[in-house]
Amino acid sequence: MTERLRLGINIDHVATLRNARGGRHPDPLRAAAIAAKAGADSITAHLREDRRHIQDADIVALAREGVLPLNLEMAATPEMLEVTLANRPHAVCLVPEKRQELTTEGGLDAVAEKHHLAPYVEAMMAIGIEVAIFIDPERAQVEAARALGAFAVELHTGRYCNAEGEARTEELHRLVEAAERAVGLGLECHAGHGLSFDTVAPVAAIPEVCELNIGHFLVGEGVFVGLGASVQTMRALMDDARNGPLQKTTQRGSA
Ligand code: PXP
């Protein structure tokens, strides 16, 4: 499996910067256009309940302009379902959401929340929106996502990124096993959260993973080198990891 690994750029923190002054600059839509030119395949945006970064008008503009397919991250709530049905993004990633958290802290518990999640997955899949469920890399979670009828899982890479040494290798193996299980069950396997130039290669080398969603690091790096250059470097690192001669050793060996 050597098809090109897709790169989704999460532009939430372009909106964070804009909101710091309340005006229109920097515009997430402009960031989407730059990301597209630099080799991104989709745009990811999280409309949070508290609207701390992305606003409703951003979702309308991103969906309407269609610079790239839109992947909307959302909590499973009636309000967010309404936004989704109105804007018809290409894909949705269901995520857990707590008001006090700085960022999404863990995956959804698809096992415990199956009755709550089921109608959301069904309503969106029924109108052709590809629904992913953001989960920790655990077999039971992957199987629950499959049972819910999701199109994909997105594996939470945060623990892998935060771990060091042997512990990081262990976390990488958890991602590999969950990815194999997901594809074995007929799901697409995506991954993301916390990825940077230093951590992306081993995840990109997992052949079952077909999409990475990356935001905070790329927007931050963009402050120094420009968003386009930041995305281009990530794109090259992903392509090298997926296609390069070190693919197998990287995947199982060093994290
Ligand atoms: N995937 C999901 C489901 C997320 O919630 C986030 C953060 O919004 C990301 C990917 C991107 O994470 P980061 O901004 O740390 O790259």
C-alpha cells in the first residue's frame, strides 16, 4: 500500500490569532488557499461550542469556497449537527469536547457512548458525509467505531508525541496495531494530534494510515518560515517516510 498519504491542515489557530484582535486578519480562508498550493489535500476546522477559534462564518466560507474538501471536527451535539447539515462538509470527525481543556485531550469513548453517537453517525453518513471517530489507539475503540457504521477512525497521536524513548516506541506500536485492525475491518484510518516535523515520519510510514491531520505545529512554524513553506516541509517528510527506503525500519524500529 504505497498510495499518497493525504495531508489535512487544521487551521484553527489561524483563527486563534485573528480573534486575538477581533478583526479579519489573518483569514483562515486565505490560509486554506496557501495550504492547498503547498500540497495539502484537505482543510480541517474544529467549531467548538465556545467558538474560541473557528467561527460559524468560517465554516460557511470554507464550505462555500471549496478551496479543498472540508473536514469539520465537531462534538456530537444537536447544535453541531445542525451546522453540519446546513454546510455539508466533505467529512466530519467526531471529537470529545470539554470547555476547560486547552485542546482535545483524549479520544472519544466509542464503546461507552455508542448509543449517544449512533444517531449522529447515521444522520451524516446517510447524506454522504464521511464520518470519522477520533479515538485512542485501542482495539475495542476501533471495533466500536466499526459497529457504529463510521467511515473512518482518526487515531489520537498525542500520547505518542508526548512520550519519549521506549515509551514512544510502545505508543507507536499501539498506533500500528490499531491501524491494522481498522483497515482489517474495512475502515479508513486517519491519525493526528500533536504531530510535528520530529514526530511525523514513523506515523506516516504506517501503511494503513491514509490521512494525517496536523495544525498547531504547522501554524506555529508558519510564523517563522511562512505557512506555505511549513506545509511543504511536512508534505515532503510524509512522502519520504511513506516512500523512502527506510520505510520498514522506521515503522517498527525507531520512534
Ligand atoms: N485531529 C483532531 C481530531 C484534533 O482534535 C486536532 C486538534 O484540533 C488535530 C487533529 C490537530 O492537532 P494539532 O493541532 O495538535 O496538530
